[in-house]
Amino acid sequence: MRSLIQKEPGARRAHPALLLDDAEELARTAERLRGLGFEVDWTDRATFPGHERCHAHDAHGNRVELLAIPRGA
């Protein structure tokens, strides 16, 4: 996993993005976060070309992005 800082056009502020090894790890991590009580948002899942992603907010309300390159992409 690598940590990235990403600023999207029109975003109110930059947020950290964690690049996971693959889409399966992304799904497992999202489920783990959900199991810990965090809300995971998949709304933007396919909006970043060549990646799958989801967003969550940390305990301080900061947006955190999780993304992965699907196998075969």
C-alpha cells in the first residue's frame, strides 16, 4: 500500500489516497472499515480511469480515498 495525496478538480480540499495492491484488497479493506463502524461510499467507484475506488471519513471527519488498479487493467 502506498500513500498518495490527490487533488481532484473542483474538490474543496486535498485528501489522502491509499493505493492498494488490487481490487480484492480494496473490497476487503472497505468491508473491514464498514465492520468497524465507518461509512464507506462507493459512489465514485468507476470515476477515476483505470482504477476502482471508494471513500470513507476518518474519526476526525477527514475524507480518505482508497483505490486500486483492477487486475487486467
